[in-house]
Amino acid sequence: MKILITSALPYINGIKHLGNLVGSILPADVYARFNRQRGNEVLFICATDEHGTPAELAAQEQNMPVAAYCDRMHKVQADIYAQFDISFDEFGRSSHPDNHALTKHFSKKLEEHGLIEERSIRQLYSVDDKRYLPDRYVQGTCPHCGYERARGDQCESCTRVLDPTDLVNPRSAISGSTNLEIRETKHLFLKQSAMVEPLEKWIDSHTDWPDVVIGIAKKWLKEGLEDRCITRDLSWGVSVDRPGFEGKVYYVWFDAPIAYIATTKTWSDKAPNERNWRDWWCEGHDVRYYQFMAKDNVPFHTISFPATLIGSGENWKKVDQLKGLNWLTYYGGKFSTSQKRGIFTDAALEEFPSDYWRYWLMANIPESGDSSFSFEKFGEQVNKDLNGVLGNFVNRITKFCVANFGAHIPEGGSFGPHEEELVADLEALIKEYTDNLTVPEYRKAMASLRAIWVKGNNYLAAAAPWTSIKTDKDAAAVATRVALNLCRLFAVLSAPIIPATAAKILKAFGEETAVPSWPTSVRVALDALKPKTPFEPIPVLFERIPPERIEALTEKYGGGESGPVA
């Protein structure tokens, strides 16, 4: 099967926080890794979202030209994701010429089908800044929930999409000036109101989407789709090739999703004899398409982007499964890139290796509702699961084997009742784990993975080779051999979640190339490492985090909205 995976594009304006990571990119990576191990042909695409006011404002804050700022931050973000072992096939840029060309192509096609309309609108103009103020160049109070730091494109608190003129007590995000006027200016509108019927039919065909996704999409349809302004008075972005629209660009939320397709073309063009981007993005090919994103991005991917694809009249592939996620909070408050609240990905990697974070974030992924990060919870789960269950198992059995049989898989003995019970139990647990990852339902999958580790520990406690070695060396040998094969099996099953740790275990057993394929038989998996196969001692996989370290981290990064920030 061909599996196309995209995750929401991270904004270029700064380093992302852990909530952003677990809200899209990390679960997408887990899904990509899992499907590769199952033998599916996977294409995992993402890019930095570089247009719009966030980029311009961030560059202005750094006193840099916006293009140079985006060049630098793309490299910074790419390096961080590489350290988190995110396995993109292509991590592109929405500013790439491929996206400029494709965005203009879609605009042309939509206009040919009567879905683009030129209109004069009233827009905020800053007298002091001598310029129009599109979306995020305006801040003010949300008219729906009263949040006082709402942006002109969307309220960060209630997620309602806004226009700058909707804000109460608006002010310039550039200078803070309230000396604003409403002036008339021309813009292009995507006639979403004409797309209600096909969008409704398409959304209704996806009954297997998460409740949060269907709920948001249906809410938008019920409230009535408004035509969407798709141009802005900005200098940075995809220029509008139209008389009278000089100095205007396409709205970032129009061109950003198109970058999924454009980035695939960029990937394809690197090996044109081997790849064809149209095989992934044109209907008629056997491709199943998964998107991953936080809930605030859902409206754009269930309404606006599909309206663009359907409205073009062309045969574009649309998403099959949209995994919409809730928010990870920081001690009950919101992570925020713009307000620098919470622990960010670069700081997280300075504190602990990536697998510590990958495991905790996936075990606490905000699927059915928001979940909350705290260093206390983080330390408790690392100590209990990674150090106490997985790490302790691997460390204990490898040390025992070296001390009693040498640094190789022992021979002798055959399966007995303990081993037969283990096989039956693991067959059921691995099927459950596989099914949960396939959907995907990550909370359930992580519970299944931990149960698999626990089952291995229970087996080792029952077989007790450290006792049988005194009277029955063959019994001790078979228990040790099975347990060492369990180490390998744990690595294979854990590879989508904690890839660096899995690679470390597999390397110790002489498997240094590709991750082995997904197990289809427990009995076969428990005989993968043959007697006399040498192995290298495995160092401690996960260090225990002591209470004083947790206390120091809480003090360093703050325990909530009112504390210090990263």
C-alpha cells in the first residue's frame, strides 16, 4: 500500500514548543515509521510555513530581512527535528518556487470555475505605520470570548477565525499604535459559499474521522460558510499576478496547504527517473492519505484546502484520514510560541535525549481531550516505564547472560509452559498494539506497548533463570535465550516510538542497518537470535530522574503561566 502522510506545517517564527511537536509532527512520524516497518511504501512530507505576518513580524523583531530570517530558521527547525529523529522524506519550504508556481496555478483554475472574485473591502490602516494591517499585524480583544491578545486572523483562546476589523480595541502589532483608520482596498475572495454542497458531501463520507474533527467541520458548515479573502497587503509571499494587485500576496492559509503538494514535487524532482509526484497527488492511484494536526488547524484542512482542491475542477487527492488532536498544556496553561511560555524543543533536547520526550509525549498525546505536561509527571513516567520496565529488563538479562553464559546467545533447553504462555499472551497484545497503531489510536497503542514490556518482565520473574541456573542449566539457558530475543522484539515494536533506543538494542545484537520488519509471529520472533550469536553489552538505556532534578527543572522553566519561561 502507498501511504501519504503530511503533518501541519510549523510556522517559521521561532523554535516550536513540545505542544506543537506532539500536535502534528511526532504522531505523523510514528505513523510513518510504523508503516515502513510493515512494508508499505510511505511518503512523509512537511515544510516550514514561511509566508504571512508571523514571518515578517519575527524577522522585524530580529532586525533581519525576512528572506534571510526564513533561511536561518528553516535550518534551525530542520536540525531540531533531525535530533528528534523525525523521518521526513522531504522537509521543504512554502517559499520554494514550486509552491509559488502551484499556488498561482490553483488561483487560475479557481477563477476559471468562477470561484475567485475581486472585491473592495474595508481594512484597518495604521496612520503611524503608514500601511495596511493584515491579520496578525493587528491585535485586540476577541469579540467572541473576550481574550485580550487575540490576533487579527484567529483567536488563540477560542480558535474562532477572525478578520482584523472584528477585534475590539484593535492596535498595531508593529508599533502598538491605536491610531487606526478603516480604508477601502481591493482583494480576491475564494467563494466558499458556493462550495457548501460538495464539501458537505465529502465530509459526510468520512464517518471514521475523530469526533473533534467532525465536530469542528460540521460546526463551520452549520454556521454557514463565508467567502474567504485569499490575498493580503504584504511584501513577503506568493505575489498576485493581476493588474491593480501590485504589492499584494496570497494569504498564507491559501498557499500553505498547497505546499504539501509542492514539496512532494520538490522531492520528486530530485530523482525524476524514480519518482513521480503525481502518483501521490492525483486520484486514481492506490494511495491512502493521512494528515496530522492540532484542532486549531482543522477548519483549514476540512473546509478551505478541500474547497481549493475540489473547486479547481482537477483530479487532486484529498485526505482519507485526518487525525485532529487537542492541546498539550503546560501546567494547565497554554504553551505559546508567541508568548514564549513552556519548554521548547531546543531546550528539551538540552535536558534529555529525544526518546525520553518522544515516549512521554506519545503516552500522553492529547487525543480525546487536552492533556497537561508537568516535570513531575514527566519524571514519574520516565522512571516507571522507561527506566523501571523496559530499561531494567534489558539491563538485567544482558548482565545475567554475560555473567553466566558469556556475551552470546546461550544454547540448550526447549520451550516449556512459561514460554508457551508467553507466546499466547504476546500474540494477543501485539495484535492489539498493531491494530491501535493502524487506526491510529495512540493512547491505546502506548498502553499496549507498555503491557508488552510488562509481560516480558513477568515472564522473566516466573522463569527465574538466576534460580534455575543452580540446578538446571538448560532451563536457565532457554529462559535467557527467550529473554534476549524479547529484548530484540521490544526494540522492533518500540522503533516507531523510541527509534534511537531501538537502534541501540538492535546494534548490540549485530543489526545495524534497517529496522527489522514488523513481527507476524511471536514464536518466530523469539527464535530470531540463534544460539551462539554474539552480542555487545548494552549500556543503561534510560537514567532515572531523581526528585532534585525534577525540582531544579521546575524552577528553571517555571511551573505554570505565572512562573519563569523557557
